[in-house]
Amino acid sequence: MNKRTKILEAMRNSPRDWRIEELLSVAAQIGLECRNHGGSHHVFSHSGVENDVSVPAHRPIKPVYIRQFLNLVDSVKELQS
């Protein structure tokens, strides 16, 4: 099991107390684009997925944003398979 898989599994089991750095790491590994133009939010997107996910960079990130991020990751995985 690689690092990305472990982090995603841990996020699914407990969507509390995650940091933006961990989301950025997963995003880079899966091929998600991340935009942050000096603001307080990071926007994750993928060219094949319609909905973007905006995540505030405050610590800790609320579970609702982690769930949205996981839904985006799942959509990207479906496209890649």
C-alpha cells in the first residue's frame, strides 16, 4: 500500500484534523490541479471532472471539505480506470 492510499484510507475513516499540505500531497500524486492565488482557499480541479472543490487552508480542515475532496478523488479515479 502506497502513501497516497494510506492517507486516503485514513481520511475516509476519520475526516477530522487534516492539514492542507496532506491534501496537496494527494492531489499531486493523483493529478489534480490546485489553484491558490494568494487567498485563503485552495481550489482542486481536474479537466475531466465537472465540479471543483474549494478548501479553506485553515487548520484543521472541517470534515465536510475532506468529504468533498474525497468525492473529487473518487471521480478522478473512475476516469483513470
